[in-house]
Amino acid sequence: MSVPRSNGVLLGRLPQAVQGWSEITDLYLNKFGHPPPGSRVFRWTRQVINGRKDALKRTCADVPPPGK
């Protein structure tokens, strides 16, 4: 079982959204490099609008093997 990091790391400001989505792959890779195949990546996000913060939301994804 994978466990998320207990300390948060700020990746940076989100890039401009395209059709409602912001691509964060480059932010992640610049900070951590490529995760090993078969590992699990955890991401915590918090929306901030005009200084007001919503609750943290956790998302995770499994890193696929090469070629997938």
C-alpha cells in the first residue's frame, strides 16, 4: 500500500486552463522527475479564489508500465 507524503510541496501556480483543465505534468516532472513505473502518485489540491480557500482534495494515480 502506498502512503502519501506527510509534508506538502508546492509545485507552483497552475498554468492557464484550457477548456476548464490545467496541465500540471511539466510542473510535477520539473520538481520530482519521472515517477517509477508501478508507483502511485498522490496530489493534493486546494482552490483559492480571492483569498478564500476550499478544502484540500486528494487525488492519486498509478503510473503505468512503459509503452502504455
